[in-house]
Amino acid sequence: MVKDQERLIAAAPAFQRALSDWYRLNARVLPWRTSPSLYQTVVSEFMLQQTQVKTVLPYLARWLVELPDFAALAAAPEARVLKLWEGLGYYSRARNLHRLAQIIAALPAPPRTPAEWRELPGVGPYTAAAITSISFAAPAACVDGNVVRILARLTADATPYRDSASASKAFTPLAEALLPAAHPGDHNQAMMELGATVCFRQNPLCLTCPVCEFCAAGRQGDPEAYPRLAPKKMEQLSVTRVWSERKGSLLLHLTAAGARRFANMHELPTAEQAGLTETQVTRGKLLAKKRRGITRYQITESIYAAAPRGKLKPGLVRVPLAQLDTLTLSGPHRRWVKEILASK
């Protein structure tokens, strides 16, 4: 592995040229590439965290119409920001982006170095490198899961890594050694593009890979063996939720403004939030059972028809069905509500 790293670093100029030539001809046409700006780069990088490009595109288009620059985003109410983000998930990204815009809008000029950007809300090493290399040609290498996969295969690195974060840290020196002095942002985007469109986790397109001649794992014929990441340990959770529809309204739970997750957002209430026991709720009709994964949790959510009695507990609100579209619901709950209403 060490020899393969040394061989790759020695061939860096040829590697850079091959990658650059391929990227120039094959890069996907994306809005943050065709009409680049610092603001669009920042917003797209936040949206692309944990989210695929095809999902982000319509959200970014709507966002730029409503909030076209840092000043507009900084001045927007949080409720509007969350509504525009609805369905993308990981809502802390939207809140961090909102706070970041307020900081940037108050500065005489935006920061230009990775270290300065890492001081801003929601900006880690990868995001800081992406923003500054693309917008300011800063010599900072981006190392995400795609880049880790490429570098591990190029060097046939069989080191077992605890997780993606530890692998990213370990591969950063190699990524920096391969970074060209000229146009580092284009190189970073080319690496990410290669991982997204050619060097897939499974069934990589080795025959059409522009840097296959530099790939040790490709020569061995086992690229899918790399990188060696420990499998995630998933914790199983079960949640029982209440569907209470009455007189054209639906019972929802509004999370408090100071909550760590889902602040100021609506969801179908849990049995506990509705003031009911599991037994009381599960006597009702099962309307839907949904499974989803969030970070290290595999969650099964069962939604039952039930009717809380007496005065509503704090946080519960009855919302007219006609007004549901004006509220911010978490993405899964929006889909579940639509499905259940359509089935009636």
C-alpha cells in the first residue's frame, strides 16, 4: 500500500492531466457549475450533505428564486427557510446555513480561507475545502466518501477503518499531495464527479475509468474490496404514532422552538405526546407501518387511528386539512399524511 501511494504521488502530474481531460468532457451540467457564485456554491454544498444531486436540483432552483443571496437568506424568517428545506431532511443544515448567512451578511467581505470557514456554523473540513477551493482557488483538498473510495482503490489500501470520518482523515494527506496548484476547485470537483459517476461503490466502471492505469485495486481485479470500512451497527427503534382526524382537521405535534431536533416543525404525535398509552393507541386501526433509517437507527413507525380525550397536551395542535400545505412537516410525515388521506 505504501509503495502504491508513493507510485501514485510520483505520477501526480499525469494523474491530474488524465482526470482533468476526462472532467472537461464528461462533467455533468449542474447549476453551481454553469453559473458559479460563492452563494450558490455554499447553498449547494449544504444541500448536498447526505443528499443526492438529483434530489437537490429542484430544491436549489426554488431556493435561489426565493432567497437569491446571503442578504435575502439572512433576513428571511426561520419558518420560511425550513419550509423551503422541507423534505431534504437533516434540518440542522438549514438552520446552520441560515445562521451562516446572517454572519456573512454582516461582514465587510466573506472569509477566503478554509480555517476561517470552519469557524462558521455547519462547516466542517470537507465543506470548507469545497467552498474555498471552488470560489477562491484555495489549495485545500476535498475528502468525502467518494474521494476515500477512489484513493483507497488507487492505492489498494487494505487498512481497516472504524468509519468514514476516520478514513477521510487518514486519506487527506494523499489527497493534498495529488492536488494541483492550478485550479484546485476543478480538481476537487473532478474527483467527486469520478466517484459519483464512475467509481461506484458496487460495479465500478473500471473499463471506462480515465485513471484506471494508476489504480492498484483495478490491476488486482478487486476494486470493490476497498475501502475497508467497519459495517455500521444499526439500533432498532419502534415508534407508535397517533392519527386523529376530526371535523376536517388533523392532530399534529409542534416541536418546541428550543428543541435540538425538528424545532418549530410539525409531525404526527407519538402515543406519549398525545397523552395515551401504547395499549390505548394500538386498539385502534393500524393505518400505516413505515420503516426508515436515520444515522445509526433503523426505525419502524406504526400509525394508528386514535382519539385523545379532554384537553390537548402542550405541543399538540389541530390543523385544518386545507392548511396542511402551509405548515412545515418533516419529509416522511408529509408523505405519510398524503398517503393516509388519499387512502380514505
